[in-house]
Amino acid sequence: MPAKPAKKSPHPGPEISPEMRDYIKNSFSELRICTTCEGPILLPLRLSPPKPMDVKIDVEGKTLYISAVQAPQIKIIDGRMLPKCVLQRRKKC
């Protein structure tokens, strides 16, 4: 059975904090929110490629993919979704 294409969200997407909007806009890669054992996490597509059922959101000209599992649950996209290594790198700067 062929996979269904990625769908645009039928309702307004989750709120995106200004800090995360800048992070997504300035990212070298498009990003995807996927599921981990610790909750949703924001990763570059090279680490977590988009799946056909992902929800797509345009953020400042970049496409943000959200796992179909996470999309109904997410109300706000903020710094809590960044991997810990990104947060540690920011503190050193």
C-alpha cells in the first residue's frame, strides 16, 4: 500500500516561541519534531528524516515537520524541545 503524502495541518499550528522561531529560521537544515522517550525533540532532517504522514508548518520560509504522533499533542514549540547538546553549546558561548 503506498504511503500517504505529508499533510498540511487543517487547523492553526502550535504556538512557536520567538526564540524558537529565530532558531528555526537561522538553522542550516530544515527540522523535524519527533518522539523520544523523554518527549518531543527538535532534530535536523539528517538525523530524523520526515515521514509521509508528518504535518508541515512553514516557519519564516523553512518547513518544520512534526511527527503525526506529536502533532495533536503539541500546543507550544519552545526551547524545551532542543536537544541537551544544543543547550550546553549555547551556555558556553
